[in-house]
Amino acid sequence: MSNLVAAIEPAEAPATPDEERLADYLAAVSNTSSKSIVDPPWTDRPDLRDRALKLAQSVHALHRCASSLFEKATVTFGGESPPDASSLSKSISLNDDLFPGEFRILKKLGRGAFGEVWLADDLQLPRQVAIKTLAPGGDADKVAKQLAALRRDARMLTQFRHPHVVQVLLWKQRGSDHFLILEYVDGGSLDDRIRQEPSGRLDWATAARYIADVGDGLLAVHKQGIVHRDIKPANILWDKKRDEALLTDFGIATNLANAADYAGTPNFMAPEAFDTPASTAQDVYSLAATLFCLTTGEAPFPGTDWTAIRSQSRAGLPQPDARCEGMPEPIERLIRSGLNADPEMRPSLTLFVSSVRAELNRLMADSMSTISPSTTKGLRLAVSRLVSGRYEAVTSVIPKTVPTRDIKRVPKPAPSVPLRTGDTIAVEVVADRTGYLVVFNIGPTGNLDLLHPEMMPPAGSSPNVQAGERLWIDGLVISEPAGRERLFAVWSAKALALASEELRDVAEPPKAVVATRDIRRVQQAVSQMPATDRLVEVIELDHEDSAGGLS
Amino acid sequence: MANSPPTDLYDLRRLLQAALADDRSAWNDLLTKLRPYLALLVRRRLASNASTGLGESSLVQETLLKIDQHFGSKAPEGTRFRGKEPPAFLNWIGQIVARVVANAIRDAHAPPRDRRREDENQGDFDFAALPEVDSNDEVGEMSVRVAAELEHLSEGRRIVLQHRYFEQLSFEEIAKILGKQPGAIRVTHLRALADLRERMGDLP
């Protein structure tokens, strides 16, 4: 039809110079469905600029219409892809007493591609559970195989515990109907959560923490031989009380999708996932896409059908991408690496997850240094390196920033000290006032170690540093892996409300070292102190391996 | 804060409520208004299933038939549309389009034995089941109007907007299909937007 139109329609009249400008601008605007409109920089032509902005609004209205059409034509019965017709009749209701003496059904929580989710009371234990009905479509042989595969995974997952994975409790069968009994997580999904946020997104630190946490859970489940293949905000639940994220729906999409469909959600799927077997590289992509979505409120490639999404994801994110403005450069860089269209070029899942954690912790440390009043210089933190038997001071430098860094609303980078793996260093800390001093180091993989003192000073204990007293920690050897570390010292007028036990989730056994992967508690404890009662200094230790060429 | 009254962007609410009261003339007007929208829905759905070779207009016709069969007091009790407002109605017809196109694709690709099974399964098609929808889906209603107004653009301009927004093609891809330069397509895109805006005024 289109070729025929080209033949019979008169050609458009040649464009005027103004039209050329407008056409190029609107073509660029139409390439993104972002809600924000980039102003045309035409200060010399306010009339043209006004016209451009009005037409840009039409572009966004068309995007919204297209998106609404897509949802209406594909989103079936509660939010996901249309199930096979034969599955639509399978449903449970409040009147059904399907599990007498075991569970009492309370209310429907939602409906997904393969069935419904119901909230129920566990009648034998003081807890609530989520009951998921499983209703795959297709012929009987295929359904039997799909359910058998899912049941195998479920059986394995019932033996599995991880704080960031929704626990599978039981598999139940009533007649021809199958049910998964799951841990109930109050708080809805992260997809619900970003929809409820006035800004339509989460702050980058919270989003990165959730992704690092569920990434840890995902790594643990992968070791059981189970892949997810449908990681997206809707499949990450939020424990409201603990403010923790938990991954759910392992294997369900993979096992139950019709062979004719792809398993997963196109906006969060790696381009190769449409036609190649599941791989961990696909989960890296989906985690990166989910982190992008949580931080910006939009899928990285918000097309509305798989051909468009695949072509967008192959082209990659625009450079720069205005949607990343509120995101720290290291987080944006990690997302870009995870979204690489070539699976070979993506980091491994282990590297991706540990890098998100490490960057998050380093950035959190940097943000703590901004907590202390900038005019106060009451705390000095310095590093010396052992050279020919003597410690010599190493001068710190302000790290270079890339151009887009300047527009970002993110923590100021800490001054950096260049080192090499194998160097022996000493850390010197001096506070000009009496109080409590603690020194931490965040290693290249994001682990937070307490360097001084050996245990956190308990509440009510005597100050551990006097005004002007020099704290000298020497003999610290810079070890592999190479990378960027954060050394930071916290002085406080009172002991921080933080027990060593709260920071001991990494080094076990024996629990001799105080170390953690989650520095939230440190940040909370520091920020709880009045601004005048705390000082924080941060230094970056940037060490290359011994072949790195630093002199 | 008081609830704002539901909007009626394209006279859909009035026509729907009259049709629910068995006003046949209103029902016909409503279906006429919806036809371009249905065509876009079908096109949208087909775009997700490349190379189906299915006829768009026959699928629109089949969808209209299904809508008509399951709407109003004459429809069987168990399968009747039970909503009252345009958002639920648009959602309902979206489901019908999805199902009609999905069945057509299956029929086109399935061996004869499977086709027979699908035919037997038609009874499971639950037209009455409705998802929960926003009570004031302005975008959905605006889409009905946009679809209608697109019909009034010159065919060349309409096709560029359809390819760009409803099939998500790049300017380069559209240029290739239409045998033109991408720069010319960008100019047509600009003029099509201007035409649409002139017809619709300020879009919400």
C-alpha cells in the first residue's frame, strides 16, 4: 500500500529553511518518548521556537496514544500478555475453600500472564502467604511438561533461602489446577512503587541498593541452576517494613510461556533473548534495564513492540541521554555496560552486581562527606606511602570529571590518592576536638571494613580521641583486586548509634572482622548526629596493579 | 478535594450510555467513530507479529462483528459487556482485537488439526471478564479521536505518522519503504504534525 501511495501522491513542496530546522528538531524529539521536551536553542527566533514546542507536544501526545493502543491491544486481564483462552476460566474466589485447615483466602492481589495471585492466612503458622494460580495455555502434553519443569524448580527453591528472594513455600495441586504458595511480601512491586512516587522514580541510591541486593539473590539462585529471564520492576517486590527488595517469579515466565512467544517483557529483554536460549548475560541486561527504569521512571528503550525495541536496544542509549541527568556517572556507566547489545561485551553477572554495590558504597561515602559543614576543617585525613623504609606523604588530587558530570545532581567526588597494588601505606587522622573517631575503608568490591577502632565505640563509653591527638594506622598493604577504594574518617561528639554486630554481615566465619556490604546503617548513624556534632573526611585510594605503570 | 467530572473528549460517553440503553442509532454512530481506532489497534497488533500476511480490513470487520455480538441486552448474559464507561469499553474492545488477531495468526500458522481445536475452544473466550481500568482514561479516549483525525490527513502524511508512532519505525526505515530520502520524510512528518494539530487544537 505504501509504495502505491508514493506513486500516486504528489510530491511534497520543497521545504523552506524554517521547515528544515523544525523538521530536524521534531525528528529528534520523536526519537524519545521521554516526557521532558528539550527546548530548541533558537533564541534568535522566538516565533519558530514557540511553534516547535507546540508541535513537540503533539509528538508526545502521539507517543502516548501509541502506547495506550499497544497496551489495549496486548495487555489482557490485569496487566500482562494475553494468556491462552483456555486459561481464562481458571480462577479462585473468596468462596472457595481449596485448602481446608491450611490456608484461608482473603483477597486477590493481582493478575499476571499465567494466573492470579491471592493473599491468604496460613492457618497453621502465624503468617500470611501469597497463593499463585498457574494456568498455562496450549495443548495438554505441552502444559504437563511446562508444569513439570516449573515444579522441579519450585521444589528446589523450597530448599533455598535468601533475604532478597521471595521464598517458595509449597506446591499444591487440586484436581487439574496447580498453585504455588509463596512468602507474602507487603508493599507491592517496585513497578507499583515508582508509579506511586510523585517523581515517578526512585532516588539512584535506593534503586542501586535494590538492584545490588536482588542481584546477590539472583547469583545465589543461578548456582541452583535456575534462571529467571524476566527481571523487571514488576517482578521485584518491596518489603515496606524492612525497605528491602526481593526477586520473585523465578522460572515462571521461562517455563510457562507459549513456545510461539518469547518469555519475558520486551522492554527489559536483551535483544538476543528474542531468538536465543536463556543466558546469564540476558539477566545482566534485564538488571541494567530495571536499574535504569527505577532511576528514571522509564524503560531504557520504551518502544511499544518488539521489532522497535530490538532495533533501539541495538542502537544503544543516546549519548548523552537527558534522562540520566540525576544519575551519578559511575552508575550510568554501569547501566550502559549492562545494556550493551553484544552479550559478549556485557560484564558478567558477578562483576555487574559487585560493581553496582561498590559504586553505590563509594558514592554513599562521598555523599557523607557533604553532610559535614563545608566551612569546618576540624578533621584531617592523610595517606603516606612506605618508600625505602620511611613513610612519605602522598598528595591527593581532585579526580578529573567527564563533561556530562557537571550537569549531574550527584555527590562531589572525593580527592584521590594514586597507589599501586603491593604498596604499604599509613593513614593519619587528626581531629581538632575531643570525641569519637572511627575510620572505614571501602574496598574495590564494595566491602566496608572498620579500620579503627577494632569495635565500634559503644554508647556511653569515653571519647576515644582527644583534641589534636594524632591517630596513626600504619602497615596497611594495598592488595588485589586493583581499583578505587574509599577511605573515610568520621568524628562525632557522641558515639555513633551503631553496633559492630550491625556491620558484620560479610566476614564469617570467624566473625573477627567488622565488615559489611551495606553501608546504609553507617550513613543513617552519621546523619542522625546533629550537623555540628559530626565531621566526615573521604579520600579515594586509586590503585592500579603492579604492572599499571604508576611510579 | 472534589472529584472532577469524567471528560467526554469525543462524545464517547454519551454515545456509549445511549447505546447501553439500546439506542441503535447511537450504537451505529459509536461503531463508526471507533472504526479508525480499531484499524490502528489491529495494525498495532499485527506489527508485533511480522509477516502474518493477514488482511487488516477483514480483521477490523471481524472485530466489529464480535463487539456487536457481545454488546447490549441482546447479547448472551454470560458474555455481555458489563461496563458503563468509555475506559472499560475501550479496554474491552482492545481485548477483543488482541484475541481476534491472535486467533487469526494461529489459524494462519497452525496445521488443520490445531485449527479445529481452536474453533472448539471459542466457547472459552470470556468476553465478560474485564480488567480493572482507570475511571478517566483520557489518553484512550484521545486515541479514538487521533485515529479519526488521521483519516482526514493526506494519505502520504497519514502513513508517515502511522509508521513513525504506531509501528515505531525510524525515519530511515520509513524512507526505505516509501522510496524517499529520510530528509523528505522528516519534512512530511513536520507537515503531518502541523495538519493534525490544526485539526485537533491543543492536544491534552
